Amino acid sequence: MEAKLVKKEAFMAIGVKWIGTFEQAAKGEIKGFHKEFLKRRNEIEYAVNPENILGLSYHINKTGFTYYLALEVEDTTAMPEEMELITVPAYAFASTEYKGTAVHEAYTGLYAWIKQNGYSLKQGEVEHLEEYPGSFDPLTDEPELIINIPVIA
């Protein structure tokens, strides 16, 4: 696995929110949620790159987490119904590109890389930032994404 440190500026995104358990996620609920978001992404105006789907994990605890699927936007004046504004502060991320069926192993490898390279996890807001190509079909395609984990650099 190739990993690197990436710095991202603060940005705003508009998207939809899912709250659930790890069990629900393992059963594929997020895949269906992702597919539904793809049908609605054209409702988001002022997208910086409509072909870069963001998956943001927040509030991870023993029972579950909050997950957003969103697009980065330049302007937040047009908010589609049942969507939310997400503000992401500037971060340094440990980052890796991954394609395959063992996404959890890619996460494990990236956490190991963080430790091996002397970085600490940045606790607080975003737990993970995933980037998916706009052409990705979560119900039929092999997972393809960029995994970003906030670190203190």
C-alpha cells in the first residue's frame, strides 16, 4: 500500500446524512444510500467537481456512526430539500488510493502507516474522508476510493 501525507484546505459541502450501526453498514445500507445520492447529486448547485463524491464519517462510537455523502461546493445559497451543509476544516490527512473488496484492510494498513511514520490521529470533527469517482456504482462495482484519515502533522 502506498500512502502519503496530503493537506487539504477548509471547504464546504452539501449532501445527505445517514446515521446507523456498523452492522447496518456491513449489511450494505450505505451502498443503497450511496446509490440514492447518485440519483440526486445533480440537485446540488455550485459543485466544485460533481465527479468527486465525498463520504464523510463522523461521531464514530461503539454503536455506530454518522455518514454523509456530499459534493464540495463553492456557494451554499441553493440548498436542496433534505440535504445538509457540511463544513470541513483544513486538515492534514494520511491518504491512500484503494481498489478492491477488502476496504477494511486498506483502513487497517493506513492506520499502521500513520503509526509507523510518527503521526497522531486528529480527533474531533471528521473521522474519515473518502473520495469516490462519480462513475462508481456502489451496488455493482468493486470499491474504488481514496481514503483520507486526519492526522496531526
